[in-house]
Amino acid sequence: MQFDRRHILITGASGGIGSALAHALAAEKASLLLHGRNAQALTALADECRQLGAGNVQTCIADLTTAEGRGALVSHVQRDFLRLDTLINNAGISRFQLFNQQTPGQIEQLLASNINAPVLLTHALITSLLETQGEPPVILNIGSAFGAIGFPGYSTYCASKGALRLFTEALAREYSDTALRVQYLAPRATRTRINSDRANAMTAATGSSIDSPECVAQAALQLLRSGHAQAAIGWPEKLLVRLNGLRPELISRVLRKQLAKIKTFANQPDTGA
């Protein structure tokens, strides 16, 4: 894949992974449409991307959990970013908290952000992607290792990322008779603001590894170049994902031994996303 020929929309571009993706793709001379909800952060990011050599940089402020927000982004594409050939669904939120302590509103917000928004945005843009002249269209969905491993304290987050993983897989197979490629990247824990202090403390206490956003961005570029359907990041997470698919009871035993420690951090009614 030659990124200098690509016209790429990144959702959630002002977040940790999103901004790292923007920087990496700008350095490859791609043209970028950066979406987010923080105007100041997006403006600064756009300036950085121009300095790195991006062919063209545009921004759009929108709340993708609403029909109005999705409509605003789609209108921007149709009006000003006419050659969209790559959609990176990156925007999302997390919540590390025991399930019974979450409010219905918090659950609805997470599902709206992590699965409803990318599915509905993809639906709104897929015809434009298929009709784009030039480079073969690509959709890359940024998921999580927790989309394949149910982890205590992350029940709703796991549900959303598991749904995104299967959506990606089904869509790729549905459009396998076209030029459209649909891919899924599963990072493990990443050092971004999406994680609460308690989530970071739990990660450290259980001895889990954590990657930088730049590491995830490079893995995303590698996946895009490869054309492979899916990729996971990190060891032993890659092994655990495979093992969980084959023998989930083995992973359950491992997590059962860690459960008291995990609940110490997750059992907090005021834990933020």
C-alpha cells in the first residue's frame, strides 16, 4: 500500500492511538481527514500533520454517537473530502468497573460509542468507499484483545469490542467479491487517556504489559500494508487470544487466580471511563 496515494478518515483522531495514527500516516504523506470532539486538540494535530508532510489535512468536529454528528461527518466527506478510500474506525471509550456498579446510562454510552457509532458510520460511508476511483477501498476497525477474551471488570467493553470484531469479519466476507478490504487490529493495553488510573494500576499489579500509542500505530500501518484480515499486538496476548478460542476454561482458571486482585481495583462505584 502506498500511503501517499491514500485519502484517510481517522475517527477519534485527537485521542492517544488516533493522534499516533495521524502522525504516522502524515509522515507517509497521506491525505487526512481528522475527526474528533476536541476542536483545540484537532487543530494542533492538523498543524503537526502538515509539518510532517501530509498531502492534505482537514478536520471535522462531531459526536458520532448521534445521528446528527454522523451526518455532519458524512456531509464533510461528500462536500470536501471527495476521494475517501480508507476509513479507520478508531474512536471509542473504555470502562473498568464491576458490571453491577455501572449505570444503564454508562452502559448505553459505551455501546453507542464503541459499536453503534462505527457500524452506522460504516453503513453511511460504504457506498462512497466502493465508488471511489483510484486506490482499492479499505476499512480498518481498531478493536482490542478484550474483543476475544472476556476480562473481569470490562464486561461491557468486551461486549462492544467482541461485536466490532465479528462485524469486521462478517463485513469482510460479505464484500469479498469486491475490491473492498475490511481489517481488524486488536491492541492490548495501551498507554492513553482512555484508561483510568485504577485500570492502569490493575494492569501493573497483574504484571500485564502496556504499549505506547506509537507502537499500536506502527502495527496498524503494518496491517494495512500486509492486506491481512486481522492482527493482534503483543506476547503472550496473541497466544492467549488463540488459546481462549480453543480452550476458554484454561483462561478462566488463570483469571480466577487473579480475580481478587482485579476486583480490588474494579470495585469502585466512582471509577471513570
